[in-house]
Amino acid sequence: MSRRVLVTGAGGFIGHHLVARLKALGHWVRGVDVKAPEYSQSDADEFELLDLRKRENCLAATRDVADVYSLAADMGGMGFISENDADILFGNTLIDFQTLEAARVNGVKRALYTSSACVYPEYLQDEADLTPLKESDVYPAQPQDAYGWEKLTAERLYTHYRDDHGIDVRIARFHNIFGPLGTWEGGREKVPAALCRKVATAKLSGDPVVEIWGDGEQTRSFCYIDDCIEALILLMESGYQQPLNVGHDRMVTINELAGIVAQAAGFEIKTKHVEGPMGVRGRNSDNTMIRSTLGWEPQVSLEEGIARTYQWIEQQVRASSGTGEQ
């Protein structure tokens, strides 16, 4: 059944892909962000440039819609979130709180909040070879940084709005979503995009040295964007109201990830380990709950997802350096 849907953060990577998928399913979609999508035009029926830190803008954004997918956030990779705690906590809390309250005022029926694996306690992630993180592991709480605390606080807010105001809520905890049409330079890019850019630059320059922050033995799991979008839509339609991991459950080191990128590029690299923010030592998603509740499994392998992402980022690097297609 077609519904009227709002996607906040629709100018960003995941939001842009989500809008396209919702439109393909026949929904009417309003996209809202402080910026338009950078790499291709939005498929939204309406796209409004609004700062959702302001109450009046949230009221305007949530008017006349049945569903809200809340993706708006000031965010980036570890280099960004480790250096902007105050701005992230202040700005994102305003976005989260104002958007949900406006949704209540405007009678929105369903609201999905995109949280993060950053909510999980640092004390469970201090080893590279760690036990995958279950949804119930979040308490006792000890997120590593302000971004994680902000996300966890918003999860609590959504839970209370469900209990007190009857909004049908969903909460998705993202584990390192990646793919084409995402930020790939400038300091806000995540590690898959950063490594694709570094390898593409090395390939085009002929200099095989690629820098990796830390020793590269820190571990993560990475989920391709198409799988993430399918999980979000399944979750919204499921009726499941508790937080749910959305991620791949295959864990690799950053050194291994660099090797996968190099393979996609068809170029042999030499890694150079340098000082830089690394985040937690290890993180992986336990997918037991999403498998049992939604029947969802990632369909795109890390190698295939990286190959698609690398191809797109190499094109961007070529265009920005003026080398053109070869």
C-alpha cells in the first residue's frame, strides 16, 4: 500500500538511497536535509532544505505524512566524530528531539530512528577478536564518544514516546554501512570510502604507499548499502519495536579491508601505518535477532560491495584530478 513518507537526512548517503527505494515501491516521499544530494538528483516528490535543529522546520517537515524515517545527523568517520563531541551532541540531540516531538504533534503513525553500533559499551570492544554485539549488550552503558551517547539517548526518547504517546517506533543500529554515492573525501568519509580513495589515488599516481591509521589490526564488519535499505524497509513493515542491529556479521581487520580494496583496484599496494584515531579495538554485529524477526540476511559480499564502491570512487578521483576515464 502506498504511503506518504518523510525521509530526514535525504541529502546524505543512506537517506538518498532510501528515498530512491521507497519511490520504486510506489510511496510518496518528502526528502528533507540541510543540503541536496551531492552526486545525483533526489527521486523525492518534494525535497526541502530545512535545518531540523529548529522546531518550526521540524513541524513543517513532518506535516501530512504517515511514516518518518529519521536519518538526519551531523556525522562522519572517526576523524570527525572524535574531534567534534560538543557540536555533535548538541546539534544531533536537537534534531532527534525536535523531529520526534513534531511527528507527535502532527499525528505521524510510524517513526523509524537510525541509531548506531556506537551505542555499544567500550568495555565490550577492547579486543580485536571480540564476541559479536547483541542488542541486549548496550547496558550497562558506556559508549566511546558523544556520538554514541547521543544515539543511545535518542533510542530512549523513542522508547518513551512509544510508551507514553503511542507512536509506532522502530530503531535500527547501523554497523558500518558503505557503498557508492557516499562521502569519499574531506574528513567525514568512513573507512571503506577512505581506503578506496587512497588506493585509487595510489593507482593513478603510481605510488603504491597507502596510509592506515594505527596498526590496522582493529576489526569491523561492513554492510553494503542495498542490504541496509532492504533491512530498513522490512523493519518498518515488521511491527518490531525494539532496537535491532543492521549490519553484516563478517568481521575483518582494516589491513584485510585494504587488501580487498587493492584487489578491486587491480593494484598492489604497500601499507604504511601512521598515528590516527582508531575508535574501539573491535566491533562486529550479532545478527541473531534480525535473522529471527525479519528473516533478513546480507546478500552482497564484502568483496562485491567493495568492488562496486571502488569503481565509483575511482571515477570520482579521476574526475577530481582531471585524469578522465581510462
